[in-house]
Amino acid sequence: MDKLLNKFASIAVNLYPRLIQWKKETGKKIIGCFPMYIPEEIIHASGMLPITLLGSDDELTLADQYVHPYICQLVRGNFGLSLKGELDFLDGIIFSDFCLTVQMISDIWIYHKPGGFYHQLILPKNMSASHTKRYILQQFNGLKKTLEKLSGRDISESSLKKSISIYNENRKLLHRLYQVRRANPCLFRARDMATVVAAGMLMFKEEHNMLLSELLYHASKAIPLSDGKVRLILSGYLCDMPELDVLDLLEELGAVVIDDDLYVGRRYFHTLTDESINPMEALVERFVEDVPCPTKLNQKRDWADYLSDLVKEAKADGLVSVALKYCEAHQYDFPVLDTSLSQGGVPNLMIESSHRGATGQLRTRIQAFLETLGGRDGN
């Protein structure tokens, strides 16, 4: 199983050289998607490969010459890669205006890298308004038309239904893997789960499904391991790759991550798309009813309630939530989220990350939190 996990990790870490080689071998087009809310099934149905742009952890980037420094690492990293020409192999990029920073960077990006294929999804923030679904459908149909023009092929209803079915199969397999993780949490490291999900963002889902099925087969034969560690839910990193050394730090300090609320994790696959209705309308429904997020207002989906339920279902001891530095949308929610979780009896720790890894300050705060839950030096 280690060999298979290493394969997922290799795909997630050495992504661009592999994709460039894949494109040469297949002749297929690749579309880069800014994280969150891009209906990848439409791209898949066009015969092109959608990949998620997860940025770069490089502290020094060409982006600093063109934008102010008070923007998140995801945006800085992706824009820096574009300026360096490392994303030139892409045949197009799709932006989603899920926050003010991404809204800003799309125009600057296009100005400094003109001539390519770009599409901007302008999506609503209020999921409860009467016009919301109709407007989202217009946006998704607009994306469909531009992709048909770029790919040179019509996206039929049947092809879209097939893509939705393939994506749903991928989500079901990941749900099964997460159930295995809950039952036997020491079987996988937290970084293993992150790279397994990340790999699926960087390859056709059909291939990822085959790898997941193989992984589940081996996992089903593994001997259950007792841990005696603090059982945590990890939330945050809502639009980018979690820092793997921070995940390692949690385990080093005596915790085990048994489930998560990460973008490169459960948030990416949690909600299935309804296969019984019109496929475009089904994609709209999934967008509206997906997991709670600070960038969307849905009065029926409270984030604190969602996290509380996740903690209870997974029988976790507590929750650690990580916000990216300069992520205003997430950090504005922190005070309310902290209060609601605490009032609901959920022990939680809110921390900020600037993609500098497992710093001494993070170590101290996490260790103190785990001790309150009975970990390591706790009772």
C-alpha cells in the first residue's frame, strides 16, 4: 500500500512536468481552474482535462512586483507561476470570483498574460435569493458555450451525464476511503489523505477512480491499529493545499486526524450531484447545497452546525481550524465560529497560517491545545 500512496504523492507534488509530458503524449487540452466552485464536469464532458491550480509555497515570487503583499499565498503563488511561464502549457484558465482577491487578480493576470483563453465565472454569494439558481444556470451555460468553442465539440446532455456519473463515482470512492480512515485512523497519515485527494484534482477522474479502488482493496485487508491518540477534525485551508509539515506536526504531537473539512479533502467531494434531473440544473443544485463556506450565504447551511455534526459523527475529541493569512472571508467568520462551537461543547483551536510551515509558535499552541484534550502530557 505504501507504494500506491507514494504514487498519489508523486502526482500531487511533481505535477507540472508530469502534466506537460501527458499533454505531449495524448494531444489533449488542459484547463486550469482556480480553486472552488468550478463545475469541472462541464470541462470533462468537453474532452479536456480540468486541473486545480493549487499555487506554490515559494515566499519570493514575481507576483510581488505587480500586486500588494497583503494577499493570500494561493493567489500570489498561482500568479507568480503564471508570470514565470510555468503555466504556459495550459490551454485556458477559469476564474471563480469567490473572494475579492481572486476578483482582483483575474484582471491583473489577463493584463500581464494576454492572448490566452480565459473565462470568469461571476457567481452569487446569496444562496437563498429567488433569482440565485436561475443566474447560476446562466453562468454555467455561458461556460459551456465557451468550452465548446475552445474544444471544437458540442457538450451533449448525454456526455455531461456521463461526466457527472464519473465524478460521483470518484466522490463515493473518497467517501469510502474516509470511512476506512475513521475506523482505522492510524492506517493513513494526514498527508497521505491530502495527497490522495490532490492527485484527483490533477488527472482524469477515470484514472483516479482506478487508483482509489486499488487503494481501498489494500486498505480493506489492513490490520486495525490501536492508537490511543487525540482524535481531531482538521478544518480550514479552504481553497488551497494544506501544509504537509503542519499535518505531520499534529501527528508528532500526539494527535491523529480522523476526518477533515479541508478543500483538498472532504470539502472537494462531500456533495454528490443529482443524476436524476437535467445535468446543468443538477450542477447548479450542487453549488447551492454544497458544504457551508464563508464565501457563500446559505441560511439553511450553518458552518458551526456542520462542523459540530462532523465532530460528533467521527467521535472526535476536538477540532483545529486553520485560516490562511490575509484570508478575510475566513477570518471574519472565526469569532462567530469559535463562539458557536464553544457554546455547543466542541473544543476547538483557531490558528492562522502564512505557509511558512510548522513554526515554533504553531507547535506551542497545538501542543497546549492537545494537552487540554488529554494528549501527551495531559491526563
